[in-house]
Amino acid sequence: MRARPARPGVVIVANIGLPNAHDQMVNSWKDQIPILVAVASVEQDALGRDLTQETDHGEVMTQPITKWHWSAKDHGGIPETTRRA
């Protein structure tokens, strides 16, 4: 009997919560548990304005433990980004 591939878990965090979620992402990576992490961010026009809910360098922080990283540039890009994940 063939083993069924693991179904990925889905996690949604606020942008400011990504550093806290990172610890559990590392645990999932080490245990080879697939997860999809969706990070709710500020609007693209507001990025770079040092808002309270903005976290710098999220991609750099997660790059060593992630397989892919995509960003939806607007609301219309969310379905395509989710499909690719």
C-alpha cells in the first residue's frame, strides 16, 4: 500500500505575527510537515511607510526554510498565488 502524500496545513497570520510564526515554521520544516503560510499584509501602496503592522524582510527571514515565496500584488492575485502554493 502506497503512503498518501501529506496534506499541507494552512496557517494565516498577520504581517506583524510572522516573526512569531517563524518558530513553528522551523519546527514544521525540520519535521518535514508541509504547511502553507499566508501572511496578511498592509496594502501595497502603504509598504515602506513604516506602519505599525509592517514587518521588514519577511522573505529573507523565511527563505532558508521555505520552498517558494510569492506575493499577491493586489486582491485579484490572491487566487493565483494560492493555487501556485
